[in-house]
Amino acid sequence: MNARNPETTTALFALTSQQSPTPRARRGGWSWGPVEGAKLRVLSLGAGIQSTTLALMAAQGEIGPMPDCAIFADTGDESTPTLETVAWLSSGNVLPFPIHRVSAGRKISDDIRLRATEGPGGSRRFASAPFFTGNGGRGRRQCTREFKIEPIEKEQRRLAGYLPRQIMPKGTVEVWIGISLDEVVRAGAAFARWAVHRHPLLEKRMTRQDCVAWLRRHDYPVPEKSACIFCPNRTDFEWRRLKERDPASFAAAVEIDALCRQAPGMRHQEFVHASRRPLAEIDFSSAEDRGQGMLDICEAGCGL
Ligand code: SF4
């Protein structure tokens, strides 16, 4: 662990005690401030409000040292506004460092489609998403790890100059995560032993609203939240925004929602909406903004 100001940090959040949603242990570290001796400094870019602000603040020299690059994990099911934000950040003179785009080589929606067509005796393994189940529970969140964390770690390893499975010393890679003060419960140490998470927005005591204000002050566009188009971790307000601003993505979410209930041999039906009703049947016309929502999202590396 590399904490420069542990007392302040402990008052803000208990990084080491946070439970991972998956069995994988957090074996890496976290740092309050830059990691001394890091070979690679990487910004984990989800292209939502927080990580976009982080990238632009680095570009403006307000947070440093400058990252060597950003890495964006494309699940293949990102919304159009998120992809537009990545394209804009990658263009021209917006950022002084490159954005590396990585993927798992397939889409989460491909898994869901295949699962819907495979017979009950099928042996193919699928990554599950945290859909709402008919028995009142949630599906396991394997998607984050397979479609975001693992491709990002693979790229970090490659950029740091290490072969797969080659031993990397602790603290080789400093990873910036765009978690703001209002999301502090999502902050955590890195999973990989050789990585160290840093949370610059927490160091600056910035909330999501502070990020929005900073973007507006600098005449930057305010991005939409980033998440897979069918991600169930959405408030009704966010579903309504998706429906109004990106109808094609919403239509795709409706299709995936229906496919979730077609998989043969499932013990419980799955739904993308918390009401456990088909997405196509839900009236979002009166959905109001009741706060931030989507705390359990992937951006910035699940706790990304
Ligand atoms: S945004 Fe949602 S569906 Fe996509 S990887 Fe993250 S938890 Fe899974």
C-alpha cells in the first residue's frame, strides 16, 4: 500500500475493507498521490462524466504527473453518446496522451443472444450480468471482470513491456480511477498485485457536480453516463434519457431484455428493469431525476 496521507484517507473511505462483488481479491494497492517508481501511468477511461473530467484536468495540467495514456474498454454494447465522447477525446488536440481501446473480442450481448439460442444441455460458458431475477434477486456480475477489467489489465501489462504471466513487480502500473467523492464507496485497491489505484478526484475532494461545473467552466461538453445500453444499474430517469436521446440504443436494450427471458433451462427469468417487468412495457414519461443513480456501475474500472 502506498498512502501518503492515510489519516485523511481513512476518514474518507475504507479502501482495504471494501468487499469485491466477485470472488477475486484486491491484491494490488492504492495510493494517495503519485506512485513512486511506477513504470506506467494509466487513466482508466469509461468516458462518463468523472473519467472524462479527469482526463481533461490532466490535459490542462491540473492533476499530474501526466498519464502516459488512457485505456477505454469497449464492451461492444456502449451507447452512442459514450462512443462519441471517446471519439472526441481521441481526436485532434483534445488530450496530449493516446487512448488505447481494448475489448474482450466479443460483446456481452453476443453472449446473451447465444444463451437464448443454445439448448438446455448446452455447455458453453457465458458471462452473466447483474440482471434482476424473477425470484427477487440479482444475477452475478461477471461482465465487468471479463469485458472490462481483464482486457484493461492485459493492455496495461503489454504497455508496461511484460509478457503474459511474466512476474511484474508491485507498483509497476499506476492506474487513475475516476471516482468522485459522492461515489466513495466504490473506491478500492487494484486487483492485480502489480497495479496501484489512484483516485485523483478524491484527492481534489471533487463530487460529480464539481466535475460537471469544471467541464462547463472550461466550455467542454458534459458526457452522458457510460454503461452498456442494457445495464440494469439505471434509475428510471436514466432509462428515460436513454430512450429520448438514443432511441436506437434503447431499442437494442428492449431486444436484449426480451432475450434474457428466452434462454432455455434458466431457473429464474431475468429482467433489465428493477420492476421485473419487460422494458418495452414500462412508461418512463414521468420519471424524474432523483439523484445520481447508477452507483453500481463499471466506469473507472469496476470499481472500474
Ligand atoms: S455497464 Fe453494466 S452490463 Fe456493462 S459491464 Fe458494467 S455492470 Fe456489466
